[in-house]
Amino acid sequence: MKIIDIHRKTTVDNLYALLQEKLNPQFQQQRQSDISFNIENAGTFVEINQPALYEGYLFRIEIQETKLLITRYADYIDDVNALTIESILNELFEELAGDIGITFVLEG
């Protein structure tokens, strides 16, 4: 699990909207691929998956106050698509934090 502090409160709905708008276009541009990922708002967390390519989710993101708790599906940690998504997520988390920036609380 990776925990990132964005130093401001947000909601699952805000995170979901940001990911819906930007994740797939950025992924497709970076990987020069037409793969699209499903982004699901499960109420208490957002999940990113692609059932045609992966069993289970790739990422699950929960929000606790100002912290984002990111769980990666263990089988896909070294997968190039998952690594690309993780890189994009880090950029989008910076955007979500704004001027304040982010702090990595836990990486592992």
C-alpha cells in the first residue's frame, strides 16, 4: 500500500471525476495505445480495472481525511500498463493537491 497526503480534504466523487476526465487520455497518449481502463466509484473508494486484460483491479484508492490510500493488485506491480497508470496517478494527485504539493507517507 502507498499512502499519499495531499494536505487538503477531497471526496471520492472529486477523485473519480478527475480520473474519469484525465486518466485514459493521458494513458493513451503516453503508451500510444487505445487501451481504456474502467474507473469505478464504489462509494468509499475508486477502483481502476480492465477486465479484458487483468483479473481483479489494478488500483484501489480510498480517502481518509487528507490522505489517499492506494492499493495495487500484487500480480501487476511490474506490468508496464500498471506502471504507466501509477505514474499518471502521481501526476494527478499533484494536481489534486494544488500549490500545497503531496507528501509520501508510506510506500511499500
